[in-house]
Amino acid sequence: MILQLFKKTKNLKLERTYAKKRETVWRAWTEPELVRRWWGPTNTVVPTCEIDLRQGGAIHIVMEATEGMGKYAGTRWPMMGSFTTIEPVERLAYDARSWTEGEEEATTIVHTNTIGLVAVPEGTHVTLDVVIQQIGPKAKLAAFGMKWGYKQYLDKLDAVLVSLS
């Protein structure tokens, strides 16, 4: 696999406060049937979502572009990783690699994601820290767009949380 090592890692940090208790937000991050409802940017669906919520357990999510993505419709972007930290309702971390299906060697992005959940008077404050360590030669645009994509994920998460009690 040909991967370019960054001279320095690329760090993304996103924050959002949701008007739900930490337990509810935690469920949305850890229950496959909920994750598949919000994971991915606009105009994507999640046909595969497997979460083995234990230290060393696997996370496997596949996003697929819908017709709304025009020429990318039908393109699939798998992500596979393993959990490194699980502190129920407080912190979740996993190491992962993501790629474009059929082009894994050239499009793989290696990243670590850490999600923090803090109870605040208005609900739950979520921080998402993404550290990109490696990027395939054909994945530069995807890596550049990750922050934009994650912002859309978090917007979709808000809509799912509103529907939960």
C-alpha cells in the first residue's frame, strides 16, 4: 500500500452542543442502528454499520453516495478500525483507515478519532478530534474535505438526536 506520511499530522477539531443528555448522545455514537441514520455527509447512506463496543473491538462503516451526489452516485467509502478507548458516556476513541472502494491502495487515509462528551447545563457538549496520520496519493482532496464532511455528520446527528427521547 502506497501512503504518504505527512511531515506533520493534520488535526481537525469540531465542537457541538446538543440539547440531549450524555447517555442519549452516547447511544447515538455507539448503537449501529442510530449511527447509520446520521453517519456521513449529505447525500450518503450507510448500508453497513458494525460496532463491537469494547477495547480492541472493531468498527466497520460503509458510506455510499446517493443520486444526490451526481457522478459519485453508487461510490462506496469503507472505514475499518478498532476501539482504543471506551469510557462509557464520556470518551470514545478509535484508530481507523478509510478509502474509496476499488481504489484502496491509492485512496487510504489513516486517522484516529476521539469523541468527548461533557454534560453541560444545556445538554451535552461534544468534541470530535481527528488526527490524520497518513494519506494515499489519490486521497488528498478527500482528506482536505474531511472537516467539511464531519460538520455535515454533526448536523445530521443533531436531527437524529431531536427524534430520540
